[in-house]
Amino acid sequence: MTRPAPTSATTTRAAAATSAAPGILSAGIRSIGLELRAYFRVPDVVFFTFLFPVLMLGIFASAFQSMGDVGELPDGTGGVSLAAYYTPGLLAAGIMLSGVQNPAIDIVRERHEGWLRRLGATPLSPVSYFIGKAGVTVVTALLQAALLLGVAVLAFGVELPTDPALWLRFAWLFGLGMGTMTLLGIALSALPRSTRSASAVVIPIVLVLQFISGVYLQFSMLPEWLQNIASVFPLKWLAQGMRSVFLPEHFAAAETGEGWGLGLVALNLAVWLVVGLVVARLTFRWQRRS
């Protein structure tokens, strides 16, 4: 049976959809540039989401430098400096700061100041808006990671991995972690009811998770009930995955299950990515709640 020829209206709609996609993408890319300029013009945002991990590395590495290496084997080998030990956890924390804290607070501010409502009256597609938000989190997280590793190497003599397989592991951990944290940041933006409460709601959540997820304290030092709570959230797993990249293999004995558990790391991050996507889809609003 011969398929009927498409009507002119159908052809017009298909052509419009095809031509719209490049426009949405190009607008999203331009939006990334605008978001980046706005990001680096706000000093407190730059400090708390970009420079904060670098500052914490300097404080912890300098304050506890006299303690010597940690994680030495019985024969006295295999230890690493505290700067090297803190670096992977701070990389994970930086991804969380860039992906969760900044977008969550930024979206709340734009919604409650009416920017998102006015966005609907412009040609900018909502998809382009989210491309801009996601793009700025990825760019800032990459720059932040490069700066943190540069300071760790140049200021504290941290040795980076030389095995390409470890850098490949870092790449998928970074990508999956970035996607998860960004979606959770968008989802979290639905929680604060005003611009004034955004920082008061978001920052404490982010800080508490850093302290219980093995970023600043060795995870095995925490009481079991606190470890169980931390294991529910993605930062614990992202920090564990980052330690598998930058720390010697015998450090895995201090992790949950006495191993790196990369399968569990990927599974937990993927589950939270789906949770973030669903919650963001259900709760995101262009206009503030009354």
C-alpha cells in the first residue's frame, strides 16, 4: 500500500522543527558565555563555589603538614601527604559546589526576581536556558579542578597519576558526577521559598554533606550511623571514586567494603541522576510560588 504524501502543513512543521534545533543549540552556547560573565562578576559566588576547595586544600595541607604522611604500610612505604589525601575529596566537593550550590541559588534568585517569568516572553527557548546553566557548571568545574590540581602539584608537591586508565576513570567520574549534581541543583532550587532563604537552605546542606562524606574527615573515622547516612547521598560515592584515581591502591582497605567499589559508585550516582531528573521535571517552575 502506498503511503500518502505528507501534507504541506506537516512538511512545514517538520522543517520548522529541524531548523529550530540548531537555533536552540546556538542560543544555548551564547547563553553559556553570558552565564560565565555573570558568574565571575559576583565575588561571593566565585569564592564559595570556585576558590573554596583551593582555600580548604591550603588550610588543611598547611595546618597538618607536621603530622607527616598518612596511610603508610607496615614497612613504612606507601604513605601520602595530607595534601595528596585531601585532593580527591576536594575535587568531588568542587563538583558538588559547581553543580548543586551555584545553580540552585541562581535559579531561585532569577525566579523570584521575575527573570524567568520574563524569559517566557522572549525568543529564548527554555532548553537554551538550561544549556546555559549546565554549560557554566561544567566549565567552572573543569577550571576549578585544573586550578586545584595545579595548586596541589606546584604548592604542595602532590604527584598526579601517570596511568591513562586512571585518567579515563577520572573522566567518567567527573562526567557522571557533574550530570548528577547539576540535576540535583535544579531540583533543589524548588525548595527555598525566597531569594533571602536560598543561601540559608542550600549552603548548610552542601557543607554538612562535605563533612560527613569523607571530604574533610577520613570516612572510616565517622561513627557507623553517620556513615550509613552519608552513604545515602551521592557525594560520599563521588569522593570515594575520586580517591580511587589519586590514592594508592592499598587505601581502598579503608573504604566501605574494603574496596573502591566502582560499580556501586556508578550505580549510586546514576540513581541520583535519575532522581534529580525526575524531581527537577516535577517541581521546576518558571514563576515563584505564592
